[in-house]
Amino acid sequence: MNHVSAEITAFCDEIARFLRKEVDPRSRLIEESDAIPEELMQLTRKMGLFGLTIPEAYGGSGLNLAGKCAVEEVMGTTNYGFATVIGNHTGISTAGIVALGSEAQKKKYLPRMATGEWVGTFALTEPQAGSSPSDMRTMAVKKSDRYVLNGEKIYITNAGIANVFTVMAVTDKSKGIKGISAFVIERDFKGFSIGKNELKMGMHGCTTAPLSFADCEVPAENLLGSEGMGYIQAMKTLTAGRVTVSARCCGMMDHLIKRCVEFMKVRTQGGKKIAEHQGLQWMLADMAVQRDAARQLTYRAIDVLMKGERGTMEASVCKLYATEALGKVVDCAVQIHGGMGYMREVGIETIYRDARIVRIYEGSSEIQRNIIGSLLLKED
């Protein structure tokens, strides 16, 4: 991958060893308990995985987008719930504070987030405002030295374990999306409550819960940047987030292909290894083509964003292709494994369920098509 140093490559190798030794053996426990064991959280803190994208000045590793995507590819080979806890925290949940935070905000939150003492999350989605932020109803009204928030958010990743919440709220309804602002909210703020963990099809181990704000009092100094900057920063964050999701999908596809190759070489049917069946070889070939195409589109988006360009088109293209490709690849993986692929013990069916979410969050496939189509129509 362009922009990735030998040091980052070595770090990724170290992470891979950590995943094989500490995460994979606990994957079944995570799946069944729908929680990350505290002992694993402690080991993860010691590895420094919570500080991947936080600047070194605040105790993190300071990885740029290319480095983050390199790590995400590796994370795609392990338990998806665990990967999501780390990916969400080091991605959209810290990006706003890093980009917009005052020095006082950075000093207060980032060091503790870098060590994993405080876990972060990002709250944008509402019952009627998921793909349409302009319909947001959570309001923030300035009163003296604080803002008072009222409203609700849903499907918030990491909500059950988070201490620091980057929350979007409307400060000026007359300005539409330009009237949306970002706030840093702490778990124990008055008037703020977290709902129960939602039971999900996949992504077990990563909590997802609604948030409620009932006259929630937020100090004025917890406004991120200035009023009206929330939506703009959210879109920048989501653009980068779409690329990191694509990178993780590439890692998942690579993992699935390797699993299929191993299985095909030992599984016999009709007196010969199923690896000798041309039909399955073609299926495997198509899986590899989709993985490689997704990876190249992801690298292209990284290159564009690393140059400081907007990259909206490239991010949407790679997110759409990689997530759709993963759905096809994991379906083939189940088919190649036959009845065993449908059984929980083998683990392929777990990945099948986990993979379904990537076509929905960080902007659904339909939203990506809307973005791509509208940008094409604007071209001269």
C-alpha cells in the first residue's frame, strides 16, 4: 500500500500475532456472550490499539489514513465485534476531537482515549435521520454558559461501554445542515441516558444502543469547533470512515479466501479433493478478483485523500464496491464449505452474518449510488 512505511508494516504484523494469540481463541466467547471480556480489553490497552489515530503529543500512535487502513485490513481477519470496537473508537469517534477540538479539549479527552481508559463513540443517526441528516431533531439551545440538548439517537456503536460521545445536534434550524453542531458529551452528564444493548444479527461483542437527551446540560466549552461545523466535520469523518470500512472488507475477503483454499485442499468428494473441481476453482477465482479490485479501489481513495483532495467520489466508489463484493465472497465461502459452512462451529456463518452490516452503516449502498450518480451528473 502506498504511504505505508516498513514500521507500519511491522506494527501490522505485531497486531496480527496479537489477534491470533489473544482475540481468535476468545472469539466464540465473544459471539455467545455478546461482550468483549475485560481481560481482553486490558490486553488491547497494553497493545496501544485504542490510540492508533490519536496524535503522539496526546499519547497515541498518530497513524494517518493509510496506516489506519493497513491496520483495518489486518483487523478484518479476526472477530468482527472486536474489530468494530477498536475501529469505531479510533475512527469516527476520535476524529472530531482531533480535527476540531480546542487544546483544552484535546488535553482533557485524547490522552485517556489513547490508553483506552475512556472509550469513544459517535452519535449522528436518529429514528428519522439516518441517511438524511437534514431531518435531525435533536436540538441544542444555548443558555448562558451551557447548551441544553433534547432528542434521541439510535444504533450508536460502542454506546454501552463509551465514556466520551461526539454528538450532533441542531443549533440553528433555519440553516438546515449548516445549522448542525458537534458536542463532546460525557457519560455522566445530567439529563443524558443510554438505553439497553440492542440484540443484533451479527457484530456480537460490540454494543449498540440508543441515547436520550432530556434537558441534558453540556458546558459551552464542550462545543467542538464553532456552531454549524458539526455536519461538515461529520461528512469528512464519514468519507474517511468509508475507506477504512472498505479496507476491513478487503481483509475479510482475504481471510475467507485463505479459509476456502485450506478447506478445498483437504475436503474430498467423489474420491477426489474438491480443489480439483473446476466449478469451485472458478468460484475461488471470482472471489480473488473481487478482493483485488476492492483493494485497488480502496488504495486509490487513500491516495486521493492523502493528497488533501476531497475524495468523495473515490470513497463512495470503494465503499460500494468493497461491501457488495464482500457479500458475494462470503456467500461463496459458505457454498464452498457446504453444510459445514452453515454450521456455527466452523465460523464461516458468523462472518456471513457479520458481513451483512457493511452494506448499511457508514452510508448504505443506495446512498453511495446516490452520491456517485449526483457527482457524475455535476461533471462538465
